[in-house]
Amino acid sequence: MKKGMYKMERTKIAVVGATGMVGQRLLVLLENHPYFEVVKLAASKNSAGKKYGDLMENKWKLDIKMPEYTKNIIVEDAIDVKSVANGIKLIFCAVNLDKQELVALEEAYAKEEVVVVSNNSANRMKADVPMIIPEINANHLDIVETQRKRLGTKKGFIVVKPNCSIQSYVPVFAALKEYGIKEASICTYQAISGSGKTFEEWPEMVENIIPYISGEEEKSEIEPLKIFGHIENEEIKLNDSMKFSAQCIRVPVLDGHLACVSFNLENNPGKETLIEKIKSFKSDITDLPLAPKEFIHYYEENDRPQPLLDRDNEKGMQITVGRLREDNLFDYKFVGLSHNTLRGAAGGAVLTAELIKKLGYLD
């Protein structure tokens, strides 16, 4: 059947962890979504049994109004897997639990033949769990059949989105990968919404910088190696030709993670060629509802990108880059920016789910 001859059926889904900041972003992005219909919400046991609107009356953190469609949905207990999974095909998981509890919970949902799109880090480094930036490594979804064998499922599987802190520089390396990224030194300046908080909840961050974010540096150094890895012997092998060193700093900005990156190349084609490669980098998923038409935008101005000016480009899904120039110690350096709760969290999860739907994994 030719494209456009029928209307795609909306898939019934649930948001698990609907009360947190990422969950709230998910609910906004999924309002009137052409692919998905949110029919269930789940959170902690303490939230279960209450209407979402009543529960969130004084807990809604976004500057966008709570979607009307969510207000009368009765919140379920996230750990009541069979009940939440009944009648749905996909969940977005953004619940806050420790690592082992999250692994068990997400696998339990998958074993109920539900596709799990996770915002959590617990399953990211499992060799048969694809960690996807849709414009870069969609082919890693080929590992799904291997994961299904391990879990004993026919339809259910887990896919994860990578850490929000890597989104502002990994796409640039994808654009330049033909020249061989050898090593990079990265410092990310991360917004407070990455912790799920606002300035009202975290007044200590006003006019302050905290030079440590638990777990972020380790994730920033290893997760790109999986993104740029390959499938071999039924597992995703990490790329062993790259090395990354990262420092992650919390700064008094509400949204937008900025990265300052210095890097070396195997083959150096010159600055102008690198800038042109970044500008001309194309994605083949621009037909997806949340996909940016221009995945990476390069600014010529010396004072860009800036979180306040550029984080919301293309509904917060665009990567913005500037100041690529020669470096005294490395070959080159640049500044990159991504919206951490949109591209880096909820939006990245929705875009991954759109890709999964398009490729037929929900059929």
C-alpha cells in the first residue's frame, strides 16, 4: 500500500513515572500525538488511586499548562506491572528507583510483551539493549531479536535513550566520524532541570555552580562508545578507537546543557571542511512527527549557541553548535548545546518511540 493511503492507527501507551519532570514533559509532547494515545499513567504507590489532575495540582513544574486529557486519568502503581501493561503496547519509563529495581521493573514490563522506551540509565550498558539517538544509530535496533531471546518474549523489549549530557557533542562527532575521532576532552555545563528541580525547589543553585554531578562523568565517557559501536556476535560492541575525558558541572540555568569540547582526529581535513560537514549533516528520519528538519545547526556568531536563545530550536529537538576552531593542545574545539529535558530526555524518548513505530516493531 502506498504511503499516505491510510491513517496510521494510534498505539495505546502508558507513561510510568508520570509525576516527575520528565514524565510531565512526556505528557505535554504526547498530547494529540498522531502515533500514540496515552491511556494509562503510573507512579509510586503513594500516588496510586488518585486522579492525575488532583495529584499534580501543586506539583506541576513546567511553564506549560498541564494537558487536559491527563487530569481525569487515575494513576496506577508502577510496580503493579500486569495491571499497567494490560491493553497497551508501549510504555515510557521515567520512574525513579535504584538500578536493580529499575532493571527488574523494565524487564517485567517487557515480559508482558510491552515495548519499554526508557529514560533511565539502569539498562543502558547491557550488550543487547539498544541505546538510540535516532539520527545516528537506528541500526542498533537490529539487536532487538537477540534481547527478545534472552527475555523469552515475542514482542516485548527494552530500548533506552542515552544520557542527556552527551547530546550536545555526540551528534557533532557523528557528522565528523569519517575523519576518525581519536580522543576528546569535554566539559558540560548542565541545567538544573537535569536534576528534576526548579529554582524554587533548589534556591542554593541561584548564583552558584556545583562542580560535581553524581554519575554524569562516567556516563559521558562511556555512552558515546556504545552509540558509535557495532553489533557483533549478538551484542553491541563498544567502539575501541575513541577515548573521552569528561567533567560535568551544574550551573544556574533552568534548561539547556552546554558542552565545551576539544578533540583530535585521525585525519585532519581542515577547519572549513569540518564546519561544512557539520552544516551539511543530514538525517533520514525527518518525516517523524518530532524530528527536527535540521538536526544540527551551526552558528557563525562568536557568542552562540546560548541556552536562552537556542535551546528551543525545532521544538527543543535541534542540536546547536558554534565556535569550531583550532586548539593549542588538540586539533580543534567547539561549543555545543542541547535541550536536556526535550532532546536529552522526554523528546528523545518520544522520537525513539516514533522510529520504533515507523519500523513496525509495534505491529
